[in-house]
Amino acid sequence: MNTIYLDKYKNEMLEKFADKIDKVEENGNEIHFILKDVNDVPLTCNHVYSILGTRLATIICTDELGIKNGFVLRYVFGKENREDIFIFITAVVSQSLFFPSIALQIPAAALYEREIKEMFGLTPTGNPDTRSLVLHEFPEGIFPLRKEFLLKTKVARQQRQYQFLKVEGDGICEIPVGPVHAGIIEPGHFRFSVLGENIINLETRLGYAHKGIEKLAESMKLDDALLLAERISGDESVANSTAYCQAVEKISGIRIPKRAENIRVVFGEMERIYNHISTLAGISTDAGFAFGAARLYILKERLMQLNESLSGSRILFGVNRIGGVRCDISAQDSRLVISTIGTVLRDFDKIISFLKAKSSFMDRLKDAGRIPRKAAQDLGVVGVVARAAGIDVDTRHDHPYAGYLPRNHRTPQQIIEDQIEMEKRSGDALARFEVRVREVRNSAAMVEEMLDLDCDGTFTGMPEKITPYRSALGYSESHRGQTVHWIMIGKDNSIFRYKIRTASFCNWPIIGHAVLKDIVPDFPLVNKSLDLSYSGNDL
């Protein structure tokens, strides 16, 4: 952690907002600014966002009425290329239940504010869009993440009409797609406004598979909630369990062994490789090139068989545990991993070369689903989608965890080359294709490097009792992008509040920008190139 920068930013905020900040606390690389008044949120948050150049990671609301704190809001900002995390904390007066919106200054905040209104009944004043986000047929006036709402409560369904944005004009038609689709994908509704075949507006409505995970976690024991975290989205089991464990470990003040850190990296990158290959296969399918897809799916199957050999699970359930990992990697396992990934990579390179040689395939991807860098920046897009739009964000190196290394580990020449590469990226489906190809190769090299496990220990014991109401952030970089888990401990080592923000929650809004000026038949290809998860969004 770079304490020089942390102190610099802390001192700057204290100097500029001395009359608004009541107290400052530090928790590792987290710096907490406790604000005197909820109305100070827009000014302080906008400063750290626009002047200090941070990105909004999440907004967390907790019902702390039972411990005399009221409804508490935490605004979490992270800085690119720095480990520092800024958290602004304020309480909403329970008599008014209003808080000032920051969505007009920080567009990425809009969805978080809608979620808080729906789940807690706090109204963001100044947010132009406060429509229902996930509780489509939930009765009005009942807020499931308040402590007064019990998990076993039965509520009657209430029919409500959702107000889609209406685009009017000569020749403009609407095409509704979903929420039930002609396939095995999960439900989501897409409302296209088109002129001929050209898309002039797309509005997305999700939440049909909302699972209530954050409510389910309340009062769960820590080990039980880990099983829940793994199942947020099955293809992100390692990323989610890593973020969860990291948050609990930070609260507990423990450091896991080096061997366990490296093993987390190995499994995290193996998860990335098989998912990227699967997405590339899906892109090939939607581009009308079934042969390329078939060959890539064969490689995915080999990797999933490797996953099962190492962990007992094709999608890597059960890898992590609080304090370390459950799955050790023996010398024989290491040889199997290196051999299998080496064979897969050789075949992968042949298939990618074959795809790139097909002008019809490359032309199909070029310029499809182009995302302007400014739109991606404003909406807080993460992961491959952000990097393909020229935004250099990667939690593995911005906020290093497990065995990952910070960005300053790169040589000056590598930094220059990476900057040039970022500037060239155009934000279209082809750029996302290219970024995934590059990341498959980089992840394979990282796995081989981390298999040098010449260190002992896969587990560090937890303290018997954790002080109630302590909290911390855990984070990871899934194959879709940054995943953030925030946990507040309750009594008897249970969970008081569990807030999850996956990469898909950040990235779903960008699809409306990506398809503008495209034609309707391009939508499946653009959608696949973004690799968005319904389950990862519908928590």
C-alpha cells in the first residue's frame, strides 16, 4: 500500500472539507471520511470523482437503526493505478428518508440509488429515474433489506406497469424481446426502438431472476455465506468466493499464507481462461461461424475437465475457504496443469489464426457494438469491456490481492507499450475479441508462473470471535471485471449486512449505448461480445 498517496489525498480532503468531515478512519488501504451531514455528499463525492480522478465502485446502504446509527450510506471510490479506496460515510435521518442524488454528476450512481430506494425506501432527491429496478411485482411500501422485514415474510404479488421510455416519430417501431427467450438463457427484457432495422434506442429491464442473496445472507454464519457467495453466478465462483473471503480476512486481521495466495491466482486465472474461450466461441456462433465455435468449445471442455481433476468441480466450487484455500496443488497437479494448458494454448492459437484469416468473420465484428470511451467512463464500466474501450482498469493490479502484483511491477517499456495499446482500442466487438484473446494468453503465462509453489501453508486459522459491526471490502477481477463484496459482521461471527456488486451490474447499462446505430441482427453478436450475466446481476 502506498501510504504517501493515501496521506496526500487524506490531507487534501481534510483541508478542503474541514467543515464537512467529522472524522477520518483508516482500514488498510481504505480511508473512511465520516461526513457531518448527508447533504455534504454531492460536494465531497464530486471532488474525489472529478478532481482526484477516481471511479465509483459501489454505494452501500445499511439499516443500522438497531445499533442507533440510522440508515447509513457508504460511497466507495477507487483510483486507477493506485491501491487507495475512499469511502464517504453518512447517515440518513430516519424521519425524512431522503438523501441527495449524485447521479447527474456521477452517472454510474444512478442504478445504486434506484436500488437503495427500492430495497430500503430512501428516496434520492434529484435522480430523474427512480423506477423499480428488480422487485417488479413487489407491494409498494415494503422494503426487503430493512431489518424489520423478516426473511420468511410472505408478500402478495402486485401488478405494476413499468414505464419504458417512449420514442416517437414517423416510421419508428418498438420491438419487445423477452423476458422469456427461445433458448436456455435466463430472463431479461429488451425494448428496441427502431427505424427500419436501425436501432435508435434500447432499454433493458432485468431482475426477473432476483434471488434475494443479500437478505438470505443476513444472520448466516460466515462459512455458510461463503457457499452462497460461490453461487451468485456459477461461472464466477472463484472470483466471488475470493472477494468474500478477502473481506472476512480483512475484518479478522489475518494474512493468508503465500502458497494459498498463489493458488487463488492459479484458480482465478483458470476460471478466466475457460470463460474467455467460451465467450469467444459464442461470438463465433453469433457471427455465423459455427466451425470456429465448435473448435473453441472443445478447448473449453478440456479445461473444465482439468478443473474437475484439481478441485472436484467443473466450475471450481469449493476452491476457497476463509483463511486460505481448500484445494492444494501437488507437483503432479502442476505438471498436469502446465501440460493441459500448453496443449490448449497451441490449439487456441491455431483457431484464432484461422478466425482472423476469415475476412467475413472479422468484418462482422469490426465496428459492431462500438462503445465511446466517454460513455464507458461515465457509467463506470469494468473489465474487458472497459479495457477494449481504452480504459486501463484491472483490479488485479490496481488493488492487488492474493498473489497479484501492482502495476509498478512493470518496466517503463511495458508501461509505454500498454499505453499505446490502450489508445488503439476502438471499443467495438472486434476490440473485445482481441482483448479476450490477449488475456487468455496472459492468464496462461500467469498460471505457469504462480505454480512455483515453493512455500508452505494453505490455511491460517480465524479468531474465535470477531468484534461485531466491523466491516471491510473484498474485491477481485472476474473474467467480466471488478467484483466488490462488502461485509459487516454481526453477533457471534454472523453476517449483519452483505453487499455484493458484480461486474455485470456495472456493465449492463452500457449495452444501450453499444447498439446505437447498429441494426437489429447485430444485437446478439454485440450482446455476446459484452458477456453480461443475468444471474450475476439479479442478486
